[in-house]
Amino acid sequence: MLKEERQQKILEILDEEQKIIASDLSQRLQVSEDTIRRDLKELDQQKLIRRVHSGALKIGPPVTDFEKRQKISNDLKENLARKALPYIQENTVILIDGSTTNLQLVNALPINFKATVITNSPPIAMALAYHEQIEVLMIGGTLYKQSMVNLGIDTVEYLENIRADTYVMGIYNIDDQNGISVPTISESLVKRKMASISTEIIGLATADKLNTVSNQIIGPANLLTYLVTENINPNIAKLYTKQKIAVIQ
């Protein structure tokens, strides 16, 4: 098998199975592990995969600005929002960070819903403007325009004096072994702090974000109490339920 054919086969296997192990690929493709590692290195350099310690993961969806993401997969995001609603309790303190899926969740809240919502996302705060029974606390900081969230030391310091019942975390990338990750260190610091002050954590993630990894690790996957996602392969769901995460499909 030529190198180009082998690398195409690797991409096909990864697309189907979400993650690949170098030693397993070596046996399946009948080449040495060194050859597989070289293939994975080349594919990683071409930004076709994300190489990790024992093999490789799929590349997650591209990081684009908030406005563009608002126009992508809206039906899927609305569906995730409906699935998550039963786990959002009234008369509690709810921490919600910025994501277009989280915005769909906020839009799905009944108009008479009663709660305190704390957010670092201006679009989410604005979406709650007409919910008279929701007290909205807006966290300050430096506006990161790509994600439309406030970040920085002021944001983290504000969170020092808060305790939340539920944290709805926007998910960029999640993998059962490599954990929850984001592209920037400033977002990882804020999300890590939000997780540390919350009793339960709900993550809403479309299937293309599962078994992917980015540069800045927030923490292990089992930070999440609930992972709300699409109908996915049972073998993939099992990777998360083994960590005592309730997978809501």
C-alpha cells in the first residue's frame, strides 16, 4: 500500500471511529508503529488530524466568530437546548458562559422561569432582558469578540465570591481521555474557575465536538455531570458513561 493510500485509509478509519491508536493501526494496516507515527505526524502537520500521545483524534469544528456560528447547525442546537431544559431548575443560581448552543438554551427558557443567572456573555444577558422573573448578573472583564464573552483577571476575581447550583458550559472540544479543552488560555482559566464554584455542570455539545481536543485543557471530561449531545454511536457514549457522566441523547 502506497503512503498516500495508507494515509487516506487512516483518515477514513478516524472519521468512522473518532479516535485511533497507533499500535492498533500498525496491526490493521500491517506496517510498523514507526511508520504509523510518521503518517500521523504528517497528517497532523497538514491539520487533518490532532496527534495525541497514543494515536490521534479528529480535528474539531473550526473556530469561527460568534456571528458566523449563530448561523450553523441551528436545528441541532435547538434540539440540544430542548434536551437540556429538564436539567435547568427554577429558583436556583445558574452560571452560563458564552456559546451559540447556550444562547439557544436561554432562548428556550419559559418567559416566566424564575432563577438567578450569572453570565460573562453579553448576548446571553441581552436574551434574558425580557424574562422578568430572572435576575441577571453580568460579569465584567475584557470582551473577547470572537466568542462574545468577557475574560481576564477581573472576570476570575468576580467569580471568587460566587457559588452556583448549575454551570452550563459551552463546549469547544471534549475527549474521554484528554478532557475538556478550548483554543485559548484566557477562556480555559475562566471556564476552570466557573467549574470549581459549581455543584453541577451541564455541557451541550454537537457530535462533531466529541473525541476532539484543543490546546488548553480545562479539566477531565468527568467535570461534567451531564453531557447533552446528539444521538451518537453507543460505543462513543460508553466512553463517557464509564466516567459516571450522564449522557443525554
